[in-house]
Amino acid sequence: MKIAFISPEVYPFAKTGGLADVSYAIPVALAGRGHDVVIILPLYKSVNKERYDLKFKYWDLSVPFNKENNNAPVYETLHLPGIKTWFIESEYFQGSNGQNRDAYTLYSDDPVCFAFFSKAVIELLIKSEFKPDIIHCNDWHTGLVPVYKKIYYQNNDSLRETVTVMTVHNAGYQGIFPKEFLQSIDFNRNIFNADGIECNNKINFLKGGVLYSDIVTTVSKKYSLEIQKEEFGHNLAGIFRGIRDRLYGIPNAIDKEHWNPSIDNYLEENYSAYNITGKSKCKRKLQRHFEISENIDVPIIGSISRLTYQKGIDVLAETLDYLFQDDDFQFILIGSGDYGLFKQYERLKKIYPDRVGIFFGYNEELAHTIYAGIDLFIMPSRYEPCGLGQMYSLCYGAIPVVRATGGLDDIIEDWDPYSKRGNGFKFKRLTIDDIYSTLRKALRIFHKRSEWNSIQRNAMSFNYTWDEAIVNYEEVYRKALSGISIKK
Ligand code: ADP
């Protein structure tokens, strides 16, 4: 199949979170299975043109948008194996408002950027020699691609046979904008209604993508059910219920080339489930790095996260206040996003300088070092569509302690000492009590060596790779192509 994969961020060119990893892994796995894949993303200021050897593909792509013909040069790199990656350049992406944002909130105050990008994607596909069978869109930023395609390019010969697939990586971010922007993104009021892109009297990009694409996927089975409920659907639960016959949950997976402690170049010493001794060295290195007490017998709890309300780290900070008084452990956090949330941890660092290590910012190498050095990985998310952190931590033998929601619930099986099954610890409610008691249980078991070794072995045997996951995407693509009729 020919697949155009459209995403606001793709590793390694632009990454602020899990979406970039997934937007790298799916195309690479598809190409590995013989599909013809093109990735398209915006050319942000931060993309390093020299490092990735970007070459001009078209200098004269013209995009009719907001009553003007906009010139949008296109660059190409062959940096990813077997894949053409195209970057669309435009003054719309040159603003400084991208700084310190994660992918979900990037340009979330400016509807025009990603509306323009979405239209430019279609113009680029029409202009290029690449005629996709599938346009695979990801999250709200690309939600208008199926909408523009349907409204403006219905009769275009190049795209007549092309179907659209929309993946919802996080329904909590929808691209919601005042209706006054309708004209500047090339729509009129005909589409601003319950069957179109209107939601609560505002423009909603994600809703457009969901209603106008042929098939919708989310990133775990549990989440595909959760978003049909008011609590998780963020005002779109009814919309998701309405398309449930073309809604599929396909769990994300692990890229074993980048997330594998036996070959990871960032680590002090490599290790595996068969020989885990190197993990102690990684732990010492981590303790030295954060200048906390160097002692491998003290368990380290770690968190690597976007700092946002979704991740539940506000309740975690409150819990740690109590736990530090009652148990012997260290805590490490790296995160970017809301500095207000980070301040709670700065406070803890002041009180327990030898036991707490924190870093505000994004750092890929440090993230690898942390997964390798910690013993327990905590993810107390309010909701979690899939989550990659818990999968990476499994691979690195850092036992996940998670709230039972979305992909966390799908992937983590609670440890049962009798059957010796389970790869982590789960709690139900996002409360101080639940987090406290689950972490205390995990800390207790850390000191029972044989039990701990069993959990670690179970965790490190996690082997759900993209090769497996991709078969499900192929199936969905085939369904879309076989003419499942679009609701609109
Ligand atoms: P989300 O996509 O909601 O941010 P995921 O768990 O799916 O959450 O993915 C998060 C990804 O981003 C993981 O690869 C994690 O290691 C990485 N990550 C998050 N914050 C940071 C950070 N501050 N520095 C480095 N990596 C980070």
C-alpha cells in the first residue's frame, strides 16, 4: 500500500513526547513490511536541516488558503530507512509560540497554523508523484485534512481512491477555537453545526477529523471504550459512540532498537533480563548525576513525564510528602511543561536534598539514564490513552506503578505473589491513599529479593513490538479501502 503519514511531530526531527516516537515507529514498521511510505510534518524552526540533510523537493508549492495563494517550499530527507520525509515550510510555523510547548499544546492558541498545514498536505500530495491509498492523520493538528479533502478535493482525480484514517492519540486535546476564525481557515457556516466541526459553539479540529475520516483508531483497546464515556471523551463522547462501528483500539508498542538496555548507548553499562548486574552501575551513575546519596540498596522511584494535569503528578507530589516521612527511598523526576507543577517537587528537593533529584526540561539521554537507574516507575495518570513510559520502564526492569486507566490498565498486570504473575503494581483511584499504599507495597517487595527478581523477569520479558502492532494497522487500512462508507 501507499501511505502518507501526517503528524505534528516525528522522532528524531521534532519530539516533545510520545506522539513523536509513535510517528517514527509506525512508518518505519510499515516500510519494513514493504509498504511505500511518505511522512509529512511542518518545518519548525527547531528542525536541524543540516543534520538530517534536508534537500529542496519543491520550491513552488502553492496553497490556496485564507484568500491568498501561499507559497510553501517543501524539503525532503531520506534519513529514516526506506521512507521519504517531507517538511512543509511556511511563515505560519516560524512563530516563537512553539517554544516550551509540547505537541498537544503547540500552536493551540492559533488555529491558522495547523489548518494551513492540513490544506498544504493535500496540495502537496496532489502535486507530488506519490498518490497515496491511505492518508493517515494523527491528532487534532491534522484533523482538518479529512475535512478539507472531503469539502474541497472530493472530485480531484489524484485523490479519488484515497481514504483517510484518523488516529486519536489523546482526546484531551482537540484544537478548540472561537468560531470567528471560520473564514480565516476557509470554512463557512455550512460546516459549523452538530454534524460538522462545531462543538459547544466553537470550532473543533479533532471532531472534524473523527467525523470526516473513513476509519478512526485510538491507541489502546481500553481507551477506545473509555472515550465513549463522558469522563474520558472530553465533550466528544457522543461523537465517539456515534462512530463506534468504525473505531478501533490498536495499542502502541516498543521500538526495541531505541529502547533496549542490552544495546542502549546512553547507559553506563548494558544489561538484560539474563544478566542484570549492569543495572546497579546505572543506578549509581544516576545517583551521582543527581547528587543524591549513593546507595544501591535504597529503592529509587522515578517519573519521566510531561508536566500536565493529565499525568496526576500533582497528587503524586502530595503523596510523596507523607511517604518520605514513613519510608526509605529516593525520588527522581524529569519533566517539561507546567512549571507550577514542577514547583511542588522543588519544595520536596529543598526538604530532602539527599533523596530527591529533579530536572525541569526535555532531555532524551537523561530519560534513558533514568529508566535504567530507577527501580520503580510511577505513572499516576488521570487518563492515559496508551502510554509509552510504562512500556519503556518494563524493558529497563524499572517496575511500573500505575493507575489502572487506558493503556496502563491494558499493559500492566498487578503482581500476584502466589501465582508469581504480574509485571507491576496498579491502583484504581487517583488519591493520596491509593498511591501511598501501592507505593508502600512495592517498596516492601523491593527488599524481598527473590520476589523482586520474579517481577523484574516478568517485566523485562515484555516484548510487544511494532512488527506485531502494525499488522492491526494494515487490517484497518484494508477495511478503509474496502469501501466502508464514510458517515458524512
Ligand atoms: P505522552 O505522549 O502523553 O507525553 P507517553 O508516556 O506516551 O506520554 O510518552 C512520553 C514519552 O516522552 C516517553 O518517550 C518519555 O520517555 C518521553 N518524555 C516525557 N517527558 C520527557 C522529558 N522531560 N525528557 C525526555 N523524555 C521525556
